[in-house]
Amino acid sequence: MKKFLLLTLCFLILGLTACSQSHPSSRDKSASSTIITSSSTTARTNAYLRQLSGKQIRLTIGDQSFTVDLYDNPTANDLYEQLPLTLTVNDYAGWDEKVIRLDKKLSMQDAPDGDEPLYPEVGYYEPGNWIALYYGKIGYWSGKIPLGKISATNEQLKKLPDGETVTIEKQKL
């Protein structure tokens, strides 16, 4: 009887382990504890953060230039006030996003616990202090804040070269 219970317990543990969500180990260690199961209602819940502000910025990466219509939220406004910036865009291995690491943190005033980014979209990931260019589904993450809608296709963002210099500046309307 003990062997039967032990065997049943082993199969139960194996079954639960097989059904758990797996994420690449390349994710920032401080972020690994912040992942939450994806929610289809998240984007709607945070719709108030995605109202356009009327402010635009331009991202120039190599010979490509993209306009971003900033959302009207404190995090996007803080980014706008820090411009111009010259940084580097990098691949984020295993995820459908490019990252641009910032030197200075952005405001998290009135920010939700997290967000499930739309794509293509520009967002901010506070635990890693980077701007993210989303070109595919990444799910819900704590610490993500939407910044703006980018005038690029998912394919254009995906093909941006790793290690390229990016200039971010205010764009006059």
C-alpha cells in the first residue's frame, strides 16, 4: 500500500511539473519572480494608460526611423521630459521584444502592478529599467507600463540589429 501511495504521489508531482509554465533562464533574475499568468482582460483593464497624449517621439535606429505616439500617463511623460537620449537597442533572447536600457529610472506614479503589452507597442519594464519594443505576445508581467504606439510593423521591430545605436528625441507636431 505504501508503494502504491508513493508511486501515485510521484506521478502527481510529475504531472504538475509538466503542466507548469517554463521560461528561459535568460530572463533577468530579479524579474523571474514577477511573472504572472497571462490575462486576456489586462489590456482592457489598463486602457486608461493607453489614451494618446498628443506628444510624439522619434526613434532612429541605423537608417530606420519610427514615430511613437506617446500615451498620456506619468511614465510616458517622464520619458518625454528626459529626451533626447542616445542608447543601444538589444535583442532579448527568447522573447518577442527588443530592449533599450536606460540610465535613469522612469516615474511609476499611478502605475498598475503590471501589464500585458500589445504589439507593436513601446513599453517600460521597471525592474530592468528598460524601454521595450514589443513585436509579439509576451504575456503579463509585473512592472510593465505601456508608453506608446509605434509606427512600425512587428517584422520591422524583429529585424532591428542587436547592438545598434538608437536616438530617441522629441518630435514636433
